[in-house]
Amino acid sequence: RKEVEQDPGPFNVPEGATVAFNCTYSNSASQSFFWYRQDCRKEPKLLMSVYSSGNEDGRFTAQLNRASQYISLLIRDSKLSDSATYLCVVNGYSGYSTLTFGKGTMLLVSP
Amino acid sequence: DTAVSQTPKYLVTQMGNDKSIKCEQNLGHDTMYWYKQDSKKFLKIMFSYNNKELIINETVPNRFSPKSPDKAHLNLHINSLELGDSAVYFCASSLGAGEPRWSFFGQGTRLTVV
């Protein structure tokens, strides 16, 4: 089982749609969780952290279920500029903190 | 000003050659990383240095040798390049070894071995 698994993509949605990405992680000792965004042929950038109580940043809502080891990202009112690959990232600890990345789910928003 | 800069951005080389990728950060961070993103898009950590000290060394062939002359620089030297080394290599930095979440990435070096 991969350490961080995400929905295979790509997701093709029209502008204005709501889209949800799912992610599961295998290490129950994982400490913190994030979503990164990676545009085509660019570097990954932190989109938002994910907190146990759930958190929102504008059109983006992240949820964490530690019992199920499940993380989600909801994007409302999709914009063309949201087209990118969304990476689920888990911060574990094995001596030192390390980030473990999922493969990513590509989102394509069309006019 | 670019926070984390890598050079070169593209590198095409023949099998068997030795090449280096340079990375510099101007954020004053203590910790720097090298990641590899292969053709299947998985981004995996290779090495991490904290204040010039190697702290993470994942299962990477010993043809790969990182060097950190100071905490603002982390270079990656690769000997005897193989076809399977073709990938995008990202340098990153974070404030400290305990906070990789706040990682800033360089723009990547796209290495193609022919």
C-alpha cells in the first residue's frame, strides 16, 4: 500500500463546478497534513494546511479524519486558474520530519 | 527576488557523464532538501541538510552526492549518469528540520539522460 494515495485523475469540470479530492494515508503516526498545488512544469506550492476541525480558505475547504486516515479538499466555484495538479502531503516523523507526497490529482477546469 | 533558485533549469546529457545541480536559498532557512519527481510524478525526498549537516539520506544510489558548503547552498552531484536518472529534481528549503511543511521549492531542474 502506498503511503499517500489519491484519486487518479484527471478531473474535468466546467467553470463554476464544485469538485472534491480524496486522499488516504497509511501511517497512523502522521502528524500534520497539507494540500500542495503544482502547475504544469512548475514547482509545488503550499495551498493550505489541513486541521482536525476542518478549515476553509476562500473557495477551498480541507477536512481531516484521523480515525479513517482520510483527507479531503473541496473546491467551490471552480475557476480556469484552478487547473493544476493537487498534491496531498503528509508530514511524518522518523527521526526527522519529512514530507510524503501523494501522486497528485490533476484538475482541468474548462470554460 | 527568487527565494530558492536552482541551476540549470534544463540539463541534457549522455549516459556515463557526471553533472552537478546547484541550489541557493535567500530565505535564511536552516534546512534544505533535494527531491526527485520521476515520470510517474511521484515527488520523493532524497536528502536533507540542516545547518550543513546531512540529516536525511533516503535510499539513493551512492552516485548521488549532496554537498552543502553553507546553509544557504545545497548542491547535488551525480556520477555516471544512467537513463533512469532522468527526472525533475527539486531543491527546497524550510525554516527548520522540524517544519518541512513550510517548504519553499525551487523551480526544478529537468534532467534528461540520453
